[in-house]
Amino acid sequence: MARDILVDGYNIIKNSPSFRALEAKNLAAARAALITQLASRYRHTPHHVFVVFDGDGAREQVSHEQRICIIYSRHNETADSVIARLAGEARSMNREVEVYSNDGEVRQTVVQQQGNSYSVSQLTHQLNAPSRDVELRARHRLIKRREYGLDPAYDPDGEPLPYRSTKGGKKKSSRRH
């Protein structure tokens, strides 16, 4: 089921070490990196991703880039209030909502609207995690390296024996000799 994923843009940038390092050099580069990583993470999903930043324009500015909706709030409106509004709209249409922020007020507002809230570290963990197929291939390679003795740290005596089912295996003959 498709979810609306709401990201508190500047909160993520200021609370994540990798984005904070980019922000120190160039805030626009940090925003672009966040959007690129979100697009990469959610490109093959049915989810709708919204990144909300505090803006200073006369009206709210909305743009779309790589399937990510980027919203800059208007002058006297905070990104927090835009996130609360988006969460309310999504719930009124019976869509699931997730918010990523370390701002307690934003998280509480979304939870009150039956949404899920997650921290900045949970988002950065997702952004940095390998895709499922890469993870499975890496695990398979590790198992094979151990099987063939290519992993010097592997101790076969320390491993539990694999479970072998007797169902469906060779059956003993019922004939007596």
C-alpha cells in the first residue's frame, strides 16, 4: 500500500552528520544530496515522498524532482505546519503517513493523526542501507567463503548444525531381509 512519506528537510540536514558536513560547505548542495538520496531509496516504490523546507516566499512553492515533491513554506508559515497539514490531508484520504524528523512537536502531531514517526537516524540508516538483492548476494558470498575455507575468521566448530528435516527424505524400506 502506498504511503505518504513526509520529510522535515532542514531537520534532517541539521541532525545527520553526513548532511551537516555538506551544509557547512553549501546548503543548496545538502538539499540536493538529500533529495537525490530520497529519490534513489524510493524510486521503485509506490510511496509519495514530500520534502518540506522552511521558505520565505510570499506563497508556498512546490516543485517535483525525481518523483520527490519539494515544498518550501511561505514567509510566515513553518515547515512544521505544512507537514501537519499534509499529514491531515493524507489521513482524510485514508493513506498511511510516515514522518521523519527529530522535532518532537512534528512527530507528536503526526502520531495524533494516526501516522508513524521516525527519527533522523532511522532515515539515514534506510538511505545508507544496501538494496535487498545486494544484501542477499553479500550474505550468500559470505556463506560460500566460509564453506570453502576462504574466511580465516570462520570457526566451523562454533557454528550450529543446519536443521535437516526428515520429511520427504529417503524412506527406509518396509521389507525385511
